[in-house]
Amino acid sequence: MPPRIRRAPARRTAPEEVPDRVSALPDEALHAVLSLLPAHDAVRTCVLARRWRHLWEHAPALRVTDVEGWNPRLRGEAGLRKFIRFVDGLFVSRRRCDAPLELCDLDFDFPEEDKGKDWHVNRWIMLALLRHHARVLRISLPAYVALPDVPLISQRLTRLELDGVLGNDNILDFSCCPALIALKMKCCRINAEKMSSPSVKILSLASCEFYPATRTQMSFPSVVSLELDGCSGSVPFLESMPSLVAAIVRFDDDYADRCDNSVLGDCGDDSCVDCCNYSDRSKCVCLNGLLEATHLELSAEPAMYVIRRDLNLLLACHTFAKLKTLVLGEWCMTHDLSALIRFLQQSPILEKLTIKIPKEPKCSMDAGQQKIPEEPFVSNHLKIVEIKCKGKEVMWVCKFLKTLGSFGIPLEKINIKLTSLCLGWPFWIKAKVLKSHFTLSQSTLRLVATRGARARHLFDGAARPAGRAMASGADRISDLPEDVLHHVLSLLPSRDAVRTCVLAQRWRDLWRSVPAVRVAGARGWASADAFVLFVDRLLRLRRGRAALDTCDLDLRFDGPFPGGEQHGNRWIRRALRRQVRVLRFLLSTVPRVPLPLPDSPLVSDSLTTLELKGVLGNNQVLDFSSCPSLVDLKMEDCYVGGLEMWSPTVRNLSMRYCFFYSNYRARIDFPSLVSFKFNKNLGRTPLLERMPSLATATVRLDHFCDDRCSNGRYDDCGDAECKGCHDYYAPSDYGCVFLEGLTEAKDLKLSAYSDVVPNNLVETEGSYSQLEQSFAASHLQIVEIKCKEVHGIILKILEVLNANGIPLEKISIRCSGHGFACWVR
């Protein structure tokens, strides 16, 4: 038997090593890659290899993002402390190297309860500027942070972007930053008498708030590009800008310099506070700083009187000598076009004029009031006139074309862009064609648009045939403009809007910028905690400073709302910080327990409509004077736990099923009220202050009212135990509780349960005995009595009315007690 040959075991070959090509790149390339990452991700690369250990310290950009983003496992106060130490460590570690910091981006949201957030943010700003010499500094904070009361100092800073900060005179003096070229501010509060910089060339302010009590002076002599868009407060003074090339100035209805007494503003009444808001009425506010512009867009609401007043003050001796392109808004659409004429007369080299008419002007052009100049005033250089409007304003545009032609603008130079949704798409049409069809209707316009689709030169871009689009299966919804998609999503409950993030890449973050937040109850959620977490993130994760128009929190719980006071108040504050215009906070629990609002006033300059249900308010929160734009207030099923409700601006007030306490009488003071609804409320009837602007009032006091006689009497029953008759709880200087506040009403509906004490409602000065003199007004034409059946008291009413000057021919009685209603003379 041959010997067995023992074979040597096969050697295992080591796996082929894959070269690290990324690490082989030069340091400069790796630094550029790391500068694109958030700071917490860049720091984590230190564990990849020895070479990566300190690479992140030399990255030219430092991007600090959301507090929770760097470590999602850490939450609450412990997580916040670690985040602060982490950011401190970033700046300390960079101190070891000499690498300059090109970009410092601080974009995060501190928790509201952190009282030291201002100190931390200001310290990091100073470290970035003074120690690391950052060239570009971006600050984006959803919660307002007050910047330090000292100037920013940097010899290297070239670009500064601020979002969500509060600045005063010192911090907004940028003269200590001699290299600063670009300044961009968004959603900031400007409480300063002056903003200045001798070096800034690009200046942009969007959605910023100038304090109404202070007209800020803006001194930027080197500015080349200026943008003022969507700001609020008082229009700032613009000093001369000799280097200005392009300017975009849009004044919307949030500015204080407006007059609502006249469609065109500037009502001419010296006692009008809005029109006399100037500290110096002979001084030009904004146009003086725009005289050197080559390209200018100037838009404003018709009630904004600043531009028209500046035209009268300035253009008598100044001209827009360099202006070549001009875009004007609805403010110049006066009945005689005087504002537009002045602008054109003082623009000698104007080449292109664009007029935007977003809606049909409120004024009507009166040809009799238009003064035709002896010579055409239009520049010889004017080649193009564009009018952008919607289809429904076509008739107004035709009249406008006729006026322009009489002032020296030939129709051959005018193009009109119709953007009405009824036409399907925007298209251009020659003014001469439109003028020749003066009686053109919208249906005819649609026919012109359909035929013109074949002529591609009439449109900005030719649309694809419908058949091809359907055959290709293209996602035509995703091709819509972002504004349209935002509008569609704003109609959905927020839970459904968030779910659209999985549809496609473009939809991933669309929900974060939707102008409406709609939370429709807590039913359908696994737990109350899951619901609270969703609403928290919904409000916190909104993109940047995306404007929030409507916040609708309809909180319906089948049981109690655990932690409701803390969560509800936090959501209200976050919505107000997002500059919400319409806020609805509706709470319904089982059992019904009101949610106490915070013991501090609601503060918002943007809030116009407030609707509350199921809450408890005290003196502080029921003082709405810190909401200067508030117009509509609706309260239902609320507890009024204060001695006074007050607002100088509210025009429409509705209170239904609200509870007023029985041991004192609250005071309601709304001097600007126009419409008042007070229906089926409980407790003591409140004291109504006078409402000079009141037009309509509907009041119903039923058996839940405490002002009723327990003995069933219509007058003072004389019983000391009857709280309805004796516990009046009215100050000694009040002769009337309720009716005195309704004396200015033009339309009044007043109904009360039969037990409500009459002397609480009808006692007023100037009353007289029933039969001493006729009380019927000469204008009285109709008297209607509605009842179930005609009985003795109806006959008594007829006798009293007739005895006091009302003939029976004017009186009609409607009976509805026999299964049908009929009128009887």
C-alpha cells in the first residue's frame, strides 16, 4: 500500500486592499468638501483615518445647523447644554490653526425657554468676527434674538446675512466693517433711528419690521443695488445714493404710512393721524434716495400716500436723469393719472415702462378731469410700454390705453400681458388690436387666445399638445409653479400635506413652506404624545422664515388634554413669531375644561384675525393693544377671567357661549368696533363702553344671564335676597350697563329672556314717560311684530304704539303658531 502523501494546506490569500482614493486628494480639495457639510457631520470624519483627524479644523466654512440635528438622541435641557459645549468646542478647536474662516453659518432654533440664548449667540458672533475673521457671516434664527448693543467690528467681513434678529442703533452702524459689501436682512426687527454703512453696495431688506413710532434713516451712499420688499412699520428715510443702479421697492399694506379714509390715500384732513404721520411733512421720504437709479421698480398699495406726496415735493426741481427701465404698481392708477404723468415727465431718457395691475383699480378714470398737455411729455427714447394685468381688467385697460394715447404714447409701443387663469396661460397681445375691439368680452379673449396658440410668436412659450402630454405620462402637477403647489397644499390638513413629501424629490420639502398650518383634531393618532410631537415639529421645522398666513389649531380630544396649558401656549407663541395673520385656537375636551392662556399679552404686529374656543383669559391676555393689526376677534365657549377686555383696533367682535364671572362685572372697551355679536353668554352682563363706529349689533341675553329677577319681576322686586335686582356690581359713575355702548348702531337686534331685569338694559339718559310726547321718528315706515298668536299683550303694544304717534297702517303682525306663518295688518 503506497504511503499517503500529506498535502500542505493551501495558503489563504489576503483580500486585495482597496485604495482610499478620497484620502489621496490634496488637503485643499478635502477642506472644500468638508466645508459643504454641517459642522456635526464634518467633525465625525475625524474617525475615518489618521489623516482625517484634524482636517475638519481647517475647513474654510463652519455650518452650525439645528439643535436636534447634530445629535437626535439628546433632547431637553441636557441636549441643549451639550449642543452649546459642542459649538464652543468648534470655535476653540479652530483657534489652534491659522486657517481663515471664509463662512460662518449659524442656522438653528434655540428652545423658547432658554433665557441665555441671546448671550450664547452674541458670543459666537464675536468669536467668528474678532478671532476667526470670517468673511461671510449668516445668522438665521426662527426666534428673535437681540444683537449686542455695540457695533460689529471686522476688517475682513464682506457679506452679512441676518434672519430673525432684533437690532438697535449701535449694531446697525456698520462703519466699523470697512470691507462690508453685501448686507441682507430678512424678518428682522429694526428699532433704530439710523442704519448706515459707507461701503455696502448690495442692500436687501425683506419682511423686516420697522417700528411705527420711529422713522429709520438709511444712509448707504455706496449702494448699487437696493431691495425693500414686504417690510412693515414706518417707511424709512432714504438718503441720497449717488451710485445706485437698480432698486426694487415694494410697499404693501403692512406699512403704517397709509390712509384708509380715501381710496387713494392722503385724505386732506389735518386731523387724520395716518396722513399726518410725518415728523417733517415738507421732507421727502423715499424718492430722494432713488433719483440716481437706472432700473427702478416701485410698487405700493393705493392707500400708501408716501410716494405721491414725495412726487409733489421732489419732482418740481429734480428728475430721474438716469432712469431707463421703470416698473410701477397700482399706486399710480389715479382717476387722472397725475402720478404717472409726473413720473414720465421727469424721466427724460426712459426706454421701457411696465405697469403691473394685479387687480382692477378701485378708482375710475374720469376723462373730464384729465388735463391734456400741449406737447407730448413722453421721452423720445421710450420704445416699449408693457401692461401686465388679468383678463377681468381688460375693460379698464382699454380706457387706460385711450388716456395714454392722448398723452403722447402711441398704441404701437404698448404690449399687454394677460395672466388670467380663465385664459389658461399668460399671453401677449398688441394694444392696438385690443383698442380696436373696445367692447371685447372675456369669452372673445379666450377665442383670440385659442386661435393665437397656433401663432407661436404671440406667446412666451408654446404649450405642448394635450395628447402628447397624456401619452408620455408626464407629472404635470409637479410642473406647476411653487406658489400654486403651496396654495394647493394649504387647503389640506397638515397631516396630509406632510405626507406628500414621499411623492417625488421636488415635493420633499414643499410642506415646510406652505402658508397655512391646519391641525384637525387629535383623533386618529396613536397617542396624545404622538400628536403633540407632530405639532411641535410641524411648527419648528418650517423652512427658514417662510411666511405663515393661517394657523388653524382645531384640537378635539375625546378625553383630557395632558399638558395642554404648556403645549397650547407654546404653539400660540410659535405661530405669532412666524408672523401669522389668521390664528384659530379651538379646544374641545371631555370633560370640558378651559385651557388657561399665559399671564402676558399676545404680541404680534401681523395678526389680523383671532379666533379662540375653550380657553381661559385674564386681564393681561385680554388686553389686545399689543396686536395693532387685529381686526377680527371671535370667542366661543371661553372663560373671561379679567376685569377688562380692550383693543383700539378690533372692528368685528363675536362672543358666543362665553362665561363671565358672577361676582363682578367685566368691562368691554373696543372703540373701533363696527360689528358686534353677543349671543347666549353666561354670568354678569359686561359694561359696554361707547363705540362711535358701531354699525350693526346683535345681542341675545337668555336665562343663563345672571341679571335676572329670581322672583320673576320685570322691575326691582324689592327682595334683598334677589341678586339679580340688587347685586348690580356696577361702578357708581355708570348710569347704564349695556345700552349706552349700542347707541351709535345703525342696525340693532336686541333680544332677551323674559326674566332679564329691564333696568339693566333700558336705563339711559333722556328717557321720557310713555305718553307724554310722541316718540315715533318721521322716517319710520315699517313696524313688524312677530309672535305665535295675537293675545292681550300684543293688543297692548298696538295701543301704546298708536298712542305715541305710530299709525296702525304701518304695523304688520306675523303669526306663526298654527303650523304656518301669515302676515296680518
